[in-house]
Amino acid sequence: MVVSQWRVRARRSLALLSMIAVAVAGFTLLTGTAVTSRLDAVGTIAANYRPVYDLLVRPGEAVLPLERQRNLVQSGQLAGMRGGISVAQWREIQAVRGVSVAAPVAVIGYVMRTVPVTIDLSDELDPTAERQVLRVQPTWVTDAGLSRIPDGPAYLYVTRNRVDVVPNSELDSGGGLPPPEEIDADGKRVEICPVVPFIGERDGLQPTDPRARSSLTCVGGPGSTDREGKPTRPAVTLVWTVPFLMAAVDPDSEAALAGLDQAVTSGRYFTPAEAPTTHRLDGMPYPYSVLPVLIADRPQVDGTLQVDVERLDPGAVELVRTSADDQRLRAALGTEPGTPVARWSTPVDDPYQDMVDRMLHPGELGIEYDTATTNTMWLHSFWTVGATDTVPEADGLRARPAPYDLRIWGQGADDGGSSRHVPMEFADTSVRGGVAVHRNTARGYVVQAGEVQMPDVALGAVGTFDPAEVSLGGALSAVPMDTYFNPGADGADEASRRALGGRRLAPNANVTGLLSQPPLLLTSIAALPAIFDPGAYTTEPAYPEYQLNTAAPISVVRVRLAGEVGIDAVSRERVRVIAEEIAHRTGLQVDITLGSSPTPVTVHYPAGDYGRPDLAVAEPWVQKGVAAVLVRAADRKSVLLSILVLAVCALAVLNANTAAIRARRTEFGILACLGWSRRHLARLMFTEIAGVGLAAGVVGTLLALAFASAFGLRIAWSHTLLAVPAAVAIALVAGGWPIWRAARPDPGETVRPAVSGAAVRLRAPHRVVTLALANLARTPGRTVLGATSLMIGVAALTMLLAITIAFHGAVTGTLLGDAVTLQARTVDYLAVAVTIVLGVVSVADVLYLNISERAAELALLRAVGWTDGVLNRLVVLEAIGMGALGGTLGAAAGLGAAAAFAGGVTAPIVWCAVAALVSGIAVAAVSVVVPIVMLRRLPTAQVLADG
């Protein structure tokens, strides 16, 4: 009888078999791949769990409120730190049991270093002109090309006549500097290029004032020499200044932690605990200290010098030959019209290498004391800046302008050319205040009739290092290593990305600007006492907040623990205990960076004064404890995914069984009337469904193997065999309830149509919409079953979309989170596909059964004049009603599950729920395709005759 039922009801049996086969194939694929993805996720986390250091020790006041609120560690803040950890506290950290390496960093400040850039203008001269004036306009291009900052122009007067100057050896020390003289063809001497009477006089201008940065050079023909007695040539000298952030490290600790000794590219590395050496200059009454210094062999700053050359009109020549005031002459030349003749652009790389060579070999190049640009040997002064002035904004920060007096970098004079050792980028908007200058020139000694102030500290470069060769750890578990690397920042919104043109914002020479550079000069911790010698060290302004903490000069200590540290609970507890021990002994802030990973924090920066618009950039901070969150999330995701697939499978089969058995209610009632017992009826139906389940399991196994091969999924072949018992079990469990109801002993109740009395109490519908709702209310059990089936699909879609966004957003908005998401994404989309397909089939099955049972009613409506369009709309509205009910419940359930996974409700998760709800309603509407085809084929006359 079972076989005959399969044969007679082949279409229904095949439909049920197909549904179970697809369900168990999806279950097998999803559970197998979910387990693999979970193992891959945990494996990825474990492999990237440990960064370069496990603990970061800082002064308590160095922690921003946003860091405390969001469990973050700020990157790029090292330059704004003024110490706070003493050498004794560092030694205390080293003595904690379980600490392998404690590597300190003491930020000293910015040291200005300048290199001359000679611009040869021979090819830009007019060969037919006896006398001419060229204007060289330098422009500093930075901020990924968004800022163009004009510098003071340099003017070149060129004549074919000989120009005489008084050599330096013949100058009267008390009489000032006489101007050069041009010898005309008739022997007449004309004074050109007037100079101020007193060299070095300062007028209190800001160093970025063009009056303090412009220059005028006069060059003669054959026989002309400069004041050094060298032949002149048509060229002007510009200068390129780079602020070098200087920091002190412990050589042994830094080598053990970051491999700094392996990153040396020329010269040598520090010797263990290397200290300054003592030297003495001839005639100097006290010795000075030479600090051992390693220099970064690449600039790590964004800067390009653009030079525009113009030939000025002939009137400029007469101005040079007739003006006796240098200041007024340069001001007048600035208004003279000219003709552009050339443009060059030079990035910072080549001038930077020239600076490094000068610092490595000052004696060989004859520039121990380079008065033309700046001192390349002495540490006569250095500067410090404060942290960025920020306020919270949304999920990030907004930096506010922090104006200050630029004369802290040195005063300019309107005689021109005296302030070019200060980067012109300082003229742009600043967001870091608290600028102070620290000097090492307090000691002085008498030379003849005057007193000379001399620094007591000099820089002695021992080698160079490549920051790219320093160990920064894996990209997925990187932690702040500001000592060597500042990765810059990408645009955080569409407007900023469009403004940057796909480029990254990087630090520049403006140390009070948007991003701070990493240290480019490294010395040893043992050099700090020489730098902060109380007999020579002073600070301006002399306010307490500007003073460096010379008693506790260390800014941060990075700690690596001894032995292996894993992701297991025992290792995490050991790290916590050591962190608490360090905090207890030192009273410092201790951050556990183990298991952390980079995460972007949006910082809004104000517009600059030279073209840069408002920018929102994603600065790379570090989220603490990401790995542990990811492991828990991967566990929850695997469990939720497996339960979800089981629920979808069971509900889909339950719906199909209910529909199949409900269609045979009359048959079962007749058998009961003929004497079939409840046990015999149940055995008949269980045998039918078990046979279908067994066949579906075999087909599902084949489908699972085929899909695994097609999608390249790694699933054990033994796991696919689970499809057979899973299919039989799901078929029997899901068929139990409808079989028990169908096998009830009361034949009359069994034969009676399953129509709820609730429909009787409803008012007579007057519209198609209300009729559709009334039809849904007539069979509430069937409606709820179809809606629930769709609810599971919508819940799956909501949860899986939200999981993807959660891995990419609030919970694991890190590179490590992205890695896990990519490995699990195939599973996510397969789950969505399976649940949506099952939801469509379930709703379609309910509608199909509704039309079958209401065939007489629908035929009567057609007979009294209802068109096919109206009847189709009735069926579609019923589907949409089920879709709205199931979609709303599914979106709410998925939202709750996603919030539990993500640790809270966020705006992206809510939008995922809304999108899933809309998708559920749309899917329900699509599911009416087969029922509508059945409705159109309904034989109206025959149905009415049978009725």
C-alpha cells in the first residue's frame, strides 16, 4: 500500500523528497563548512594572536578618554609625550618575574636639520641680455598634494660685467658688510645688491614671514668672485629643513624586541648600554658630550619642493642698480611682472640623503659648523610639542586648531634669508599646541672681549637604519610601534577619499600639524643625563607645563613576556597577573596588547590655510582583546548556524508533511470508518515518510558531494554520509505531529474541513485585501506554519548579513576580523540561499494547498464575473500577508541573534534587518508563481458540477 501511495501520489512524493534532499544537503554542507571555517578562524586568530609586545606601560595621564571608553590604544601619539616613567620604574618592570624584555622609549624632541639646495639657472638666462633678473619662487607641496605653501622668493641679478666684492679676510669686524660693485664697460662702479649694516640683526618677525625668507644674489661675468674668493656662477641657494624627532632607546632591549640591530644599513649598531663620549675643542674651557645616534635612512615625511623660475621685465634691472635699501628692493621686485621659463619638482628623498651624509661625515665634508644653513653637529636646541587638541565627535574625534606664536622656532629679520632653517610648512594650520624650545647653550666662556655661548652636547652619528626592516609583527596583530613607523591615514568618508585622490595622508614637516612623524634619530637611554645636564639645559617658556620630566624621561615601556603565550585561558590569566604586578609595583597604566589588532578611528581635521579641505581620516589605533572576542564569536557563529539550518530543515519538512497529509484527510477518514486503527494509520504514514526520507538522504548525499566539489569546499567525505540518517530523522520527527493528528480515531472530525471558527466572526469582506486577510484567518495553523517557515529564512538572512557586517564593523573592525569574515563568507551565502529557497517552497506549498481546498469557492468567484487578474491579486495578497508576518518576526529574531553575536545593536545591523524584512516580503510574493499557474488551470465548470 505504501508503494502504491508513492506511485499514485508521485508528484507530491517527489516534491517532498526534493525538499528533504535539498535541506539535508544544505545542512551537511553548512555544518561541515561551518566547522571547518570555525577551525580556520581560530587557527588564524591563534597564528596572529601574539604581537611584538604583550604589554604597553604608559603614564596614567597619557591615556585619552576615548581609549578608556572604547578599549583602544592610540597610535601616533608618541611625539606628544613628555616622559613620566623613571629609569628606576623601568628597572622595576624588568625585575618582574615572567618579563623577558622591557624596552623603553624616551621622546626627547624635534631637532632641526637643514641642507642647501642649489638651483643652477644657467640654462634659464637670456643669452642676448647684458643684465637680467630672475625670480625663483619655491612652493612646498604636501598633504598628498592638497597643500601648496609658497615660500619667500629668491632673486638672481646676473650681469656680463665683472662684480667686485670685499673678501671676508679684508672685512673690518666693526664696520659692517659693504655691498658688491658692478664695473660697467666705461669703468664706472655701481653698487648693487644693498645689504643691511649689521649681520644677524633680528626684527622679531615670525620665521614663516616672506620678508624673513626672501633673498637677493648678484652674479658677475668673468673675473667675478664671491667673498670666499671662489668664482661665481648663476645659481641661487635654497634650503630644505626637516625636523628630526629624536628618541632614546635601550640598545639591548630594542634589539631583542624589534630587531633594531638587524635593521642597520650603514655604520654600526649601538654597543650595549652605549653612553656619550667626551670631547674638547681647542680653546674651549670645558668638554662636551657626543651622543651616539642612529639615523633613519628614509625620511618618512611627505614633502615636495616645486620651483618656478621667471625672467623679470627690464625695469627690475634698474631697481637693482639704483636701490640702496635691501628690504624695499626685494619688496619692489616682488611686484615686478615676469615671464615663466622653467618649473622643477624635487621630492624630499634626495635632500634627505644629503642631510644624512652630512650628519654621518661632518668632518670630511668640512661642515662641522655650517653657518650657511644650520649646525649639523651640535645639539644646541630642540623643540617639543603637545598632543593633538581633540574633542569627541560621533564614534571618533575632531581636532581643533591650536594657534601659537611661531617665533618659538626662531625669530626672523626683514633682511631676508634668516629664517629658512624653519620649515615653511609651519605656516599652515596647527592642531598641536604646547610648543617649547629646550636649549643646551646655558654655559658660556669668554673669547677675547666677548662671551660665546656653546652647546655642551653634539650628535655623533654611528650609522643608519631602515625602519622597514624593524620587526613590527604581523599585519593582523600590529600594535603601536611609533618608534619606527607611521603608516599614515586613509580617507574615512567619500569626500575625503575623493579629495585625497586615492592617496594616503602622511606626516610632513609641520610637527604641529595633522599626523606626527616617527623618530628619525635614535640615541641610547644612557645619553639622557648628558642631554638634560642641569648646568646647561633650559626651557622656554619657563612655565611648568612646558618642562620636560627630566627625572622621569621615559615615555613608554613595551613589555614582552617570557615563554610561549597562547590564546588559552591559562596564558591569558598569566598575562593578566603580570600586568597587575607591574601596575602594583610602578603605579603606571598597563595595557594588555596581547590578542589586539588594528582598528580605524575616524579623526576629523580642520581645513588648512593653503588649499587642504576639511578631512576625515581613519587613523590606525589598536583594539585590545580582539582575539578573545573573535574566538567567542566564531564559537557562537558555528552553533547558531548549525541550529539555524536544523530548524529550517525541520520546519520545511513539517510544512510539506502537513500539506501532504492534509490533502489526504478524507482518505484517512474513510480508512478509519472501515476499521483501521490509529496504530495502523500511523504505521502507514510513518513508513511512507521514512521511505521518502531514506531516498532523500541518498540524493542529498550526492548533492552535497556535487556542491562541495563545485564550490571547492573542504568537507570530509564521511561527513556527507550524515545526510542519510539526518534525512530519515528529520522526516520522522517533522512528520510526527501531522501524522498524530491525521491518525485520530474520530472519523467525523478527521473528515471535517480544517476551517477555523474565527472566520465566522469576521465581518463580510468588501475588498480584495480584506478577503485575503480573511482567507489567512480561516486556517490560522496553516498560515502560521507558512509564515514561520519564512520567518526562519528572514531570520537567517538578517543574522548572516549582520554577522558579516559585525565582523567588519563594531565588534571586530580590524584586519583580523576581516580575515575571519573572508574565510566564513561562503558558508554565509550558502545558508542564505538554502533558507530562502526553503522559505519560498514552504509558502508556495501553503498557497498550493489553500487553492486546492478552496477550488469550489474560487470557481464560483470566477463564474460570477471575477477576472483572472483579480483572483491572481487575491493570491498575491495572501502571500504578501504571510510574508509580512513571517518577515517581521524573522527580522526581529535575526536582529536579536545578531545583537547577541555582535555584543549590541548598531545602525548597520538594524539596516540589515530592514533589508531582510523587505526581501522576505518580496520572496513571498515570488512564491505565488506555481499557485497562480494552478489557479489558471482550474476547471471551473467541472468543479462547480462536482460541488
